Amino acid sequence: MTAPAPQAEAGEALAAFALIRAYAARDMYTARHILARWDTGDRAASFAAVVASSAATLLQRTAGADRDRALALADEALEVYQGLVLRDRQQVA
């Protein structure tokens, strides 16, 4: 397996931050398009890892490098997302 070109890695990182921003803005249209482009079969795990590390970086910077505060922010975000998922499931049912 060969390593991706540096341009691909940079594009993937940019897409990861754009995806995080789209989710923060609750812009599902943009999020779906980003996922359709980058979350493909052969690169899905790689993209997921880039998104996770990008989100962790944002949380650490937002929390001023305070690990406990970063974890609290992540917990809050998870609760919001779980609420959105529940809401969407109730609308479908």
C-alpha cells in the first residue's frame, strides 16, 4: 500500500475541518457532500481518523490546552449530537 500524496493529505485535512464546521453549523447539505467526496470505501478509515484528530485539535485549542475542559466540551458535543439523532429518528417514525 502506498502513502497518499501530500496534496491528498492536505485536501483530506481541509475537508475534515470543513466537515466539522458544517456539523457545527448544522449544515447537513454541505456535510453530506463532503462525506460523499471523502468518506469512500478505500479511504473511509483514514478520513475518519483525520476528522477525529482535527476535532481533538480544535477542542484542545478551544479549551486552552486544558485536557479536562476539552473532554467536557467533547461530552457536551456528543450530547448535542445524540439529541439530534434522536430527533431525526422520531421525525422518521
